Amino acid sequence: MHSSLSWTSRVISRALRSSFSTLLETATGGGGGAAAKGATKSGAGAGSSSSPRPRFVSVVCGFAKDNLRHKYKPGKYGEDSWFKASTASADVMGVADGVGGWRSYGIDPGEFSSFLMRTCERLVQCSHFNPQRPVNLLAYSYCELMEQKKPILGSSTACVLILNRETSTVHTANIGDSGFIVVREGQVVHKSEEQQHYFNTPFQLSLPPPGHGPNVLSDSPESADTMSFPVRDGDVILIATDGVFDNVPEDLMLQVLSEVEGERDPVKLQMTANSLALMARTLSLNSEFLSPFALSARRNNIQARGGKPDDITVVLATVAM
């Protein structure tokens, strides 16, 4: 069974890799998908040889939904995974959320998301890394996953964000319901839009077991929602899994994030990340709270109340120039 699955996934991944090479070739054109959705072309010229080069001051915090089942491992909170990486020209952050439904099939949902993030982290250091194309990181990580001799089954949402230090521009790629939010002067200036096939069924990268393919949702990395925008000194950027966005209302999140605008002390930033993660955790377990997830359910004619217990991952950064 595994040999058949491995052969099939390799054929598919070769086709995908061919498709993604086109993305790589067109990446330097300045347009394409990464320039969509509110991109500012003038942002590409925001940096110059005499301008200060921005960097991220970043921290991480999170909780596993089931602390008894999941022991702490670097880069993971339950079935969530994350990474941070830097080069001379870019700072990169990402999160991924393994789809928990696979556990009923005897599949560890965290392996899929963890492989994606570990591979993204490694590819940032490769010579072909392009700081304008976070979708390439997802694409090539997904291809490597599908080429493994021992299949890594399951599915995951993912969000990757790159700060191009040479242009002071952030490029993002988001697939599913993880996402990011950017705060400046007490206002949300940029944020991702979740991608859902239908309620509580996000877009996802997948590799199903043999025989389950027709019944499993599987989206290509090319379907990721991409954005590009210039950043300023002091901007606050949160990238997180849906355990945060499903439980913390945006106005409350904005209050917390606004308090660390311009903050460069990683200790103070860590305290804020801890507070936000704990807030999400507490609200997720509150059966009386009318959470963002419950409100979304009601918009879909599903009567719901309370938070949504889930793994929680917070990657919090400020832009320093």
C-alpha cells in the first residue's frame, strides 16, 4: 500500500514542481499573485541603500489543546507547528495547523504540519530562496512531503510571512484559517482573510491514505491567498493559528497588540505574546462566551455558544529599523 501511495504522490509532486517552477521564474517580475489584494507597487522602492534595513523582533508562545496527550516539543504546540528563520536579506515566520480529524484514522495530524514548517525553515537557507515569494516555500515543502518514501499522511492549513529587508516589504501566503494581522497607530492596517470551502472546513494541503482521495479536500499551494505591503518602524505583526482567531475578538486583540507598538524589548514582547495566548486559551474553555467561532456558526444557521477548544500558537513580532 505504501509503495503504491509513494509512487502516486511522487508523480503528482513532479507535476506540481513543474507548475511551481513557473512561479519561481515569474517572481522577479514584480506582479503576479504576490502583488494582488492591496499590494502597493511603490512599496518595492521603499528601501534603498541609504535607508535603514528593517528586522523583526519576534517571540513565540502557545498551548496544546490536550496537554496530557502532547508533551512539549520545539516548534510545536499539539498539532500546531511554527518556525522562524532569518537571512541577510529576510526575516521569515510561519505557522501550520494539522487537521485533527485524521486522528480517528490512526494518523498523527501534527506530523504533517511539523514537516511543512521544518522544511520551510530549511529552504529559507537555500540558494534559490526568493524573499518575495512565500508561496514558493509552501509549494516546495509540500512537494518534498509528497516525495517521502514513508508517506506523511494528513492535511494542514498554513501561513508564511516574509519581511524583505532590502525593500521594507512584507510578502504573505495563507492557505486556510490560520492567518496574520498587522497593527499600526492603533489600527488594523492589513490582515489575512480565511479561506473556507464551507463552515469550519478550511482550505488545506493534504495527502490522504490510499482509497480516501476522492473524499478528502486537497488544495494546491497555488490556491494560497497572497499579499504584499510595505511596513514601517514599530508595526506589530501577529501570525497565529485559528485557535487564536476563533476565540479572541478582533477589538480585544487590537487592544493587546497596540500596547507593544514600537517595542524592541523581547522580554516585554514575550509577556504580551504570553498574555494573548493565555487569553485565547481561557476564552476557548469558556462555555458562556460568545466567541468569534460561535458568531460564525450562527451566521451559518448553527446555534452555538462558547469558545472553541483548540491548539493555540502565537508568533508575535515588531518591525525595528
